[in-house]
Amino acid sequence: MSLRSQLLKGVLEGCILSIINRQSTYGYELSVRLQEFGLSDVSEGSIYPILLRLQKEKLIEGTMQKSDLGPKRKYYHLTEDGQHALREFMEQWENIKLPVDNILNKGGETD
Amino acid sequence: MSLRSQLLKGVLEGCILSIINRQSTYGYELSVRLQEFGLSDVSEGSIYPILLRLQKEKLIEGTMQKSDLGPKRKYYHLTEDGQHALREFMEQWENIKLPVDNILNKGGETD
DNA sequence: AGATGCTACCTTGCATAACAAAGTAGCTTA
DNA sequence: TAAGCTACTTTGTTATGCAAGGTAGCATCT
């Protein structure tokens, strides 16, 4: 019922899980990271709702920490469930990437 | 405003454009093709609405043709706009695939 | 003729994802 | 105290994909 069968919705979610898994981080920095990776269209309006959703699903946990400059930051890290979900997502990404590549690349050939 | 900035929503749409571009086809067969490619979760409830949408957006055109067996089929082919959209989609797919791969694969390394 | 089953298309309604926009608040610098 | 950056949150909108159900043509079997 909640096994994501929708094609690719949730790629952002998976990317966020992966980045957090690599190193505990917070929303604002996440948006910078994603941009660095080349996902430049991603806005905070997308990121924070996802973080809240992941939190509610117990895939990540956040703790407030003071920062030198500016307001406190909410640092997130993956839970066990989150790591499991990340692994699942990575599999699904592979399972979808291949067919899509095949469909798109074999543009003019007859079998 | 309509330049798809959403991350990956619409991959199905792009795949359908690509398959139709390769060879004029109709909805029912499309679902078989997608399955053959490995996108087995895709149901008619997804395909036909997309075909109608693409039609409305003038990316594809359909013509009814009699079939030897069973009811008439609606064969679709791409319009010029459709071919343009397909090219755009393929670029976007590449632009997103790379970052996502990078984010997912470099799971444990520190730069 | 009637029933079943496959082909083939279409529609309605729902869940969810991503986004824009706006709001809140802390800290710094001028 | 005003401006500007950091940082988080919420609300409302759009669009995607799907399940479910409906319509209908044709073939086959009984």
C-alpha cells in the first residue's frame, strides 16, 4: 500500500536521504548541497516539507543545535528505518533508470 | 511557467513520447511495450490520461484505425511540438540522472 | 442466441509530490 | 533601528500517477 509504485516521484526524497546519510546536515545547507550537485531547481519550499515528512515517517531524526551565526539549526540524521528506506530507494532508482534509458536512447532502431 | 522544474514527475510522459516517436502506436500496445521495457507497474489508468493530455497539448495526434481483431485502435504519432518536447525531455533526463547518480553512489566517501 | 473473454478506449476521483509564496525569528553589521 | 542574511515552517496550488469502474467491438464456445 505504501510501496511506492509511482514511477519516480520521490527522487528528491531519496537524494535527501542519501545526503543526510553521508553526513548529518540541516535544511538550509541541504539546499546548497543539492545545488552543488546540479539540482538547481530545488527550493526550500520543497526541502522542508520533505524533511518534515521524513521525520514524521521516522526515517530521519532532527536535533536543534546552536550555530555561530544566525538562528539554531536542525541537524538531521538517518534512523535505521531511514537507512533501510535509502537502500530500497537506490534499488528502485536502478530499476527505473535502465528501462528509461533504454526507451529514450534506442530512438530510431528497429529491433 | 510550464517549463517542468519538478524533479522527475513526467518520466512516464517522456517515455511514452519516445515510444510513439519510434513507431506510431496505440494505448493498449503502449502498455505492453512499457512492460517489456521493464516498467511493469504502469497501468492503463496511467497511460490513457497521459495520452489525452499529450493530445490536448498538441504533442501527439491520434487517428482511429480498424484492426483485424477487436475494436478500433487509436494510433498516435508525434507532432513537431511533440518531437521538440521529447528532445527537451531527454535533455532533462540526462541533467537529472547525473546528479542523482552522484548523490546516490558516493554514499560513504568524504571529499 | 447467450455467455465469456479478450481487445481497446475513456472517465472519475483520490493520494501524493513539488512548488511558490508568505510568514516567523535569530543574529550581524552599519 | 533598519537592512540583510541565516534558518525553519506553513499554506495553498498544480500536476502526476493510479485504482476502479465503465463502454464497446469482436471471437469463441456452448
